[in-house]
Amino acid sequence: MNRIFSGVQPTGNLHLGNYLGAIRNWVKLQKDYECIFCIVDLHALTLPQDPAELRESTREVAAAYLAAGIDEKRTIIFNQSMVGAHVELAWLLSCLTPLGWLNRMTQFKEKAGKERDLAGLGLYAYPVLMAADILVYKATHVPVGEDQKQHLELARDIAGAFNRHYNCDCFPLPEPQIFGTAARVMSLRDGTRKMSKSDVSDYSRINLMDDADLIARKFRRAKTDPERLPLSPEGFQARPEAENLIGIYSALAEISPEQALERFAGQNFSVLKEELSELAITVIGAVGAEMRRLLSDPSHIDKVLKNGAERAAAIAFPILREAQEICGLLRP
Ligand code: AQP
């Protein structure tokens, strides 16, 4: 049976990258797969969080899922900390994960920065918890943006290590699903860095709850280069900002980047920015408005999460138990 697991960290403002690279694709997957979409609050704790803001952000991610079109009746939506099986399986997996594998993770290097000795153990062990998130549901497919590909490969390695060590086929090796042009949406201020919630510059990203004026202002101020838009894809060489804006347009308009470039080839950036703003205001504006409506009733969101957690736990705990028995843990 095909089962999908994926998640978003409640670490601040959800942005266009999270929407186009992840959440929007999930909506379509609900038709063909059993889906579990998590708000990974324990992952958020790998960097310092304000407790009140974490609670708010958790509801905000849930609201984004619902506003984007995730159907809570069909699909399981919950926050990770409500299902303890994730952490329990993470321990079993961490005992089989060589440090050398974790040392290769680029996200740890980026997030720990130069003061690596001061980084928390949780930040270092993040990919093991992510492997447990996926494996505790025996998920077969994991839709993510490009930036999570390395972690997903590690999850496959960890599943393989468990199966080999205990000579079993307990865990399927999860397949990454990376979709199209928006798999890596870049910052509006620097086309070489990905659009990120933790970027200090708010003008680097379009947040899902930005209003129309702010969306237009952010696109107007987006970094560009002095040339006109290129005539063909070869012209994107060393022009990451131009390529990014065309990529965002194509993802929002649901056309190929080639078609998007055909439309704007040789024109000034101002023309592209104008149309980009209009399109984003239509697509993102609708999601943002629905998020605001949902967030005005937090008790409804909490109910959705509680119900989702119960359904998630009903799948996760029997799989955890199976793994515990394979490891030789006595479960009378
Ligand atoms: N810029 C992006 N382009 C395409 N996809 C993206 N994703 C994130 N940024 C982009 C995808 O969104 C999902 C959720 O990501 P996450 O919140 O778990 O963590 P992240 O990848 O670390 O995202 P951020 O926004 O950069 O958050 P912070 O700043 O908190 O680290 C994933 O599927 C991710 O690939």
C-alpha cells in the first residue's frame, strides 16, 4: 500500500516556497494516496523558539494546510509532539546511525554555523527524528522540496541499516517525490539562497498571509540585474534572480518555465514583476484570507489536530511495537 508522509516546521512565517514546493503538491496527492501531513513542532525546537509563538505557528501551519485544500476528513493532519511514537522510534534508529552519516548533513552545517560545538544535540540528530517520522508510518513516498533531499536519502539509509542489522524487512525504503519548477524557490533578495522562514529580511520572501499591497511591494523590490529578460533559457547563465522570478511565475501560472519565458522574453523586469504580483495576489491572497478566517477560531484547529493525532497514533504505535519486538525489547 502506498502511504505518504510529509511535514512543515512551525518556525515562523510560511512562505511561497513552502506553498509551491510542498503544500500545494500535497493537495493533489490526496486523491491517489493515503496521506499523513504533520506539523513537526519537535523539529522546530532544534533551534530556540518562543513558546507562545510556537503555539501560534503550529496553528498557522494547520490553517495553511486546510486553506490550501488539505481535507482533514480524508487526510491525517496533526502536530508531531502529540504522537510519542516518533520520538521512541527515533531512539531505536539513533542507536544504528553512524555519526559519519550525520556529519555529512549540509543543513546541520548551515544551521549550526561556525559555533558548531555550541549547537544542540537535537539539531545534529534532526535527520534521525525525520527518519522516524516517516518510518513510524511505514510511509512509501515523501513529497518534499529539493532542500530536504539529503535528509530523505539518509532516512532510506537508516531504514536499510535497521532491516540489515535485524535481518528483517520491517521498513520500506521511502521514495522522495520532488515536483517540478518550484522545488527550489529562491530568496527575492538573493537568487543563490533559498527562500526561507528564518531569513532575517522579510523582503526575501512572500508570506502566505501578506496582503495584496505587501505582495506587490515585495515583488517590485525584488533584486534583479541590469539586463532585460533573456530570449532563451541559455540566457539565464549567471542570472539566478531572473531565473527565479520566471520559475515562480511558471509555478503560479501552472505552465512550464519555457512557456513563461516565451511570454516575457526580452522585456523589462517591471513587466514581469507587475504580472507576477497580480498572479500571486490571486493565488496566495485566497489562501491567506482563508487562513485568517480559520485562525479566528483556534478551537476548531485544535480539534482537527487532536482528531488527526488519534488517527496517526492508531497507525504509529503498532509499527513502533513491531520495531521494539524486533530489537528484543520485552513488551509483556
Ligand atoms: N524555498 C523553498 N522552495 C521550495 N520548497 C521549499 N521548502 C522549504 N523552503 C522551500 C519545502 O517546504 C517544506 C517544509 O519545510 P520546513 O518548514 O520543514 O523546513 P525548511 O525546509 O528548513 O524550510 P524553511 O522555510 O527554510 O524554514 P526554516 O527557515 O525554519 O529552516 C519542505 O518540503 C521543504 O522542502
